[in-house]
Amino acid sequence: MMRGRAITLVAICAPALGLLAGCPTVDLGDTPEDVGLCNPAKGETYFETMIWPTYLNGAGKKQCTQAACHDPSGQSALRFEVSMPIDYQTNYKATQIYLNCSTPDTSELLTKPLAGTTSHGGGDLFTDDSDPAVQVFLDWFTP
């Protein structure tokens, strides 16, 4: 009796399985490189005009791209291309994995150099969140 049911089940399912095996596949192309990466609302243009000169290379402060820090010879995972002309697109992409678009104030690009948060091999670059450069960073995420 059981054998008869198994044969009936195969007879019913086999045509359906054959149809599924013949379904065409859809090529969606290559996965974009920036899937899952944070793209702040003001994007690459703001990075070039505000983040790079004010936040990463602020006048009168330690600069993230100085020798042995985040330049190509640095020991950090975050490295910037600093040869002239500056390759802003490459540097923007390098920062994306250190950003958190849903909660920008928890982004490592902010918490590492900010005093009293995450440990940073280069020391504290911003004493507190009232530093104007910190506001420049946070403004990057607002439309």
C-alpha cells in the first residue's frame, strides 16, 4: 500500500519538477562594490569640499594623512591616497566601511579620533563633540 502512494507522489511531482528545472535564470550582473556601505546624504562632493579639508586634514590640528598614520605607508587599516592630485573618490570609498549611516555618531571615523570614545592609536584629535569639525562630520549625513 505504501509503495503505491510513493509511486503516485512521484508521478504527480515529476512533471512539476521538470518544469522548474527548465526555468531560465536571470543574470543580474555583477554585485556593485558599495552594497551595504554607508553613503552619507551629502555624498562624495561634501567629502571632497568639507570632510577632507576640515575633518581629516583640519588646519592647526593633527592630520589623519600625516606620515605613518593613514597615508599609504601607515600601519592602520584605513589608508588614504595622498599624492597630488588627491584621489577623492578612492579616499571616499576607503572611509565608507568606517561609517554608520543609521547612527552617524557611532561611526568609527568619528569615535576613533573623538576623546573619551574608542581607542585611537593617533590619540584624541577632537576633545569633545562641540568641536566644529565634529559638526562638519555629522552634517555630512543630513540632506
